[in-house]
Amino acid sequence: MTFQEIYQDVKSQANTFIEDIAKLTHRSKAAVRKWIAGECAPDMNVQEKLSQYFNRPIEELFPPKECSQRKNERREEGDGD
């Protein structure tokens, strides 16, 4: 289950989830929102902390292919402008 899928499971409590993760990781709520959107992934130390918190492997929470694929898609969309 990816980080985005975990968020979808608790979406009714979105504000609490974002605030709790921001506090846990000592990052801003804006940063957490970017992780949820798949715009970027947190640094490795934060990924390890989240992996322990959710009891899920880092590779499952933040699949490397998924993040880089989204970046490439955004670049391609920008090329047509």
C-alpha cells in the first residue's frame, strides 16, 4: 500500500492525518501534501521513519518508479506549451 493509498483510506480525517505526519516527520503540512500528491518523496530518513510508523517497506510506501514516472509525465506535458 503506497503512502497515497494510506491517505485515501483515512481521507475523511485528512487534516488530522496531514498534521500528524507533519509532526512525526518534523516537516510542513505542505511537504506532506506533496508526498500525498506524488509530486516528490521525502528524504530517506523520513521515509525510514514513515516505514516504521506504518509498518510497511519503504519501497511499498514510495515506489521509486512511480515518483520518477510522474516527473517525466509533467515534463512531457510542459513540452507541448
